[in-house]
Amino acid sequence: MTRTPLADVACSIARATDLFGDAWTALIMRDVLTGVTRFDDLAHDLGISRKVLAARLSRLVEEGVLVRERYQERPPREHYRATPKGEELYPVLLALMEWGDRWYAGPAGPPARIRHLGCGRDTTPVSACAHCGEPLTVGNTTQLPGPGGRTGPGTRVLGPLLTAREDAPGAERPAEV
Amino acid sequence: MTRTPLADVACSIARATDLFGDAWTALIMRDVLTGVTRFDDLAHDLGISRKVLAARLSRLVEEGVLVRERYQERPPREHYRATPKGEELYPVLLALMEWGDRWYAGPAGPPARIRHLGCGRDTTPVSACAHCGEPLTVGNTTQLPGPGGRTGPGTRVLGPLLTAREDAPGAERPAEV
DNA sequence: ACCCATAAGTTCCCTCAGGGAACTCGGGTA
DNA sequence: TACCCGAGTTCCCTGAGGGAACTTATGGGT
């Protein structure tokens, strides 16, 4: 499943993509979180090969993202539900959906809306600063080494944070926001 | 590159994962957005096969997520930079990183920090409601059919919307927010 | 002039993960 | 008894990915 030992890398994005960086996994989580929890339903809905679906589900269960639960005794039937760890992938799905809506929605508009029950309005998800609530963008953030990062030679952080090479690019990022 | 014609499905998550639902693509975007923009640097940094890197980069350029730019004439040298469409993938990366931090950071803490230049503090990204600023969770949201989706029997929403596709090849520009 | 280095790919071979479809297994239901 | 159902598992086959060598254009060192 793992192309490279990404899971061992000191980068949380790499750790996350090791599990989640697969189109099927994202779509499985989307389905499970929206109520499609049974094997056959998932297989039909996604058009995924049953073999791969079984592999993905057991990986997700191993990782503690889903649990396999019996929802009926006679005959015995199992389905899959999200754990808290799985539910917390929701922001990733929202971010993907928002991006897809912005760049691929047809003239009619996006295929789905998200209603926020808290304020009762249809909304769009924004990646906000936990402290001040302002949107976080490439332009208004920097990545710094964290406590859990091995800070040896060759260590990278969010990204490179690199030993980098500001020598290369002539024009740096246009810093629009 | 596409396992199934996910890109044609009327679900923005499916559309997004068709491009982004690949561990390498996510990591490439992480690198490019943090300053690793040259082919060899990316190849080294990611440990990706050069063949696959070339394929991913040209796909990302095709999709308008990256641009290939000449940063030096003699000898001719090219590198890759994010377009606005590419920069808008940042929230997805932040969401992945946040999840990875929460569930995989060692006792020492996360490997990287995000400093929000707006308020000057190290922060964590929160998926917030664009209207009221409250965090969006599985529990406090519902998914409803959107204007660009089909509302027939069997239609799902956050999900496939799967009979789908009448509006598939849609416009490229997102509505300005 | 000659040799080596660098950046950015391309090409080749080989393995293994994914698609597709059939098969299994436990347990109903008519 | 015969026939469904849900939930997987097994089989074969193709093609995407890993790894390493090769290419092209240019510059530097001696």
C-alpha cells in the first residue's frame, strides 16, 4: 500500500497521505461519513473493485479510522462506521470539495451544498486561524520546525523549509492574497 | 492516471481526488508551495521516481495547478510554480497536516508549526463556517443537493450524485468569492 | 581541448497493485 | 429444495510505479 516508507517521515502531510493519499480512500470516507456504510453499497456506489474495497476497508480499520460493526444478528451483517479519528478527516474532505467546487463546478453551480446547522446557512468551509479566525493562505503563513521534528541534516518540515536555495527562482511568489 | 472516470462524476470531492488523490501529488504541491520548485530538487526531496515525477508535473501543468517557468536562460533551466488554482490547494494540505499532527505526532509534538503572519501566532488550521466562523464538523452540518447536482431518486449528495454528468466539462474559472 | 558536472528529462525493464468477473460461505425465504 | 442476499475471496491480466541508465544542452576547471 505504501509506495515508500512515507509513514516514517517526519512530516504530517506525508503521514496523512500515506493513508489518505489514495482516491478511493477519500471517496470511501466521504461515503461512510454521509451514511453509505455497507460493503455492497460502497462497492456499487463507488464502482470500486470489491477486492480493493476490502483491502482499503481493512486498512482503515487497522488504522482506527473506521470500525467494523455488526448491525444485525440474524443473519449476521457488518458495516463500517467512522471513529472520531475518522470523523476528523471531515475537514480534509471539505477542503477538497471546496476546491473542486471552485475550479470544476459547471455553470449551474456546485453539485452539493453544506448547510451549517449552527447558524442555519448554506456555507463554504474556510481554513481559518484557530486564534484569530482569519483565513490561512500560502501568503500569510510560514512553516517553522516544530518540537517533534528531528532537526538534523536533511530534515524537512512542512516542506523543505529547506536548506533551500533562494538562489534559484528569479521571481519569487507574487504574494497576492 | 485516472483509475475510473472520476473526473466526470458530479461530485466535487471525486473531481478533486481525481487529480489530488495521489500521495505524490499532495507531496509535490507541499514542496512547490514551500519553495522546492525544481525537478531535481523535487526528485531528491521526495524520493520519487523521475519518470513518475515528470508525469505528475505535466499533469499538474495541464490542469493549470502549476506553471513551468524558465528561471534562467543560459543554460536554459525550468522550474515549477503554483498558480492561484494551485495555491488554493493549501487548505487541503493544512487539513491533512492538522490531522496528521493530531493523530500521528509523537510525544515531542508535531514536526512543524504554522505561523500565521496576520496575528503573529503559531496556529492550527480550523475548518470554519464562512458565515459565522464556527468550526464545521460532521455533526453540525448536513449535505444537500446543490444547483449543479441532479436531484433524482438514488441521488446522493456529498457523494457521487452519480447518474450525473450533464454539466461535466464545465467552465474553468471559479466564481470570485 | 578535454573531462567532468548539472539540470531536466526520457527510456528500458520488471514487479506488483488494481480492474473485472467469477466463486465462496453463512444464513435467510418461498 | 431451490433460490436470494451480504460480505468477502480468488483468479487472471494489464498497466502504473520503482530503479537505474541514458540523453541533451551548457558551463567550469586545468
